[in-house]
Amino acid sequence: MESIEFRYDTQLLLDKYNTEGVDVDDLADDLVDEIREHILETFKGDCLVVAGDSGEDDMAGEKAIIKLHFHTNEPWLVLEYCRSLGEIYDIVVEDMDRQSRGLKG
């Protein structure tokens, strides 16, 4: 059986509300760049995908929405970093080693 170098498939959505009064699409683009750069420089892992767009306005205002996908051995550090940027939700951390052995989760 092949060994998995980075065990945890880490996924989340992040909302960052537009408190700076900038174009929300620019906010999303800047946030994608910031997150991608920070993760590549700070965390070990692979299969990084960071995508962003403007979200629908809600009661708290207009926001950028970021989707993150990353394989790492320390998902809690990625979650902590992303939480420092905005509100995170729809968090999924799956153990790919367990999955490769036919176990759930």
C-alpha cells in the first residue's frame, strides 16, 4: 500500500466582510493571493487550491467568499490561520490514510 505523505484533506469556506470599502471582487482576489502565498510559505502540504469570488450580501454586508482545499499533516494550523482572516465554515478534514485502508473518515 502506498504511503500518503500529507494525510489530511482540509477544506473550508471563508467569508471576509468588506470593512475597507473596496471593491468586493478586488477584496476576494487580494485575499486569494494572500492565503495562497502564506500557506505555501508556512505550511507543508500539497494539492493547494484557493479560489474566491464576491458573495451575496447578507445582513452583515457585502463579503468575499474563499474556498480552500489543501492536503497537510497539520490541518488545525491551517484552520487557525484562516480563522484569523474571517469567518470559516463548512469545514471538512478527512483522513486520507484511513480512506485508503477502506475505513470511513
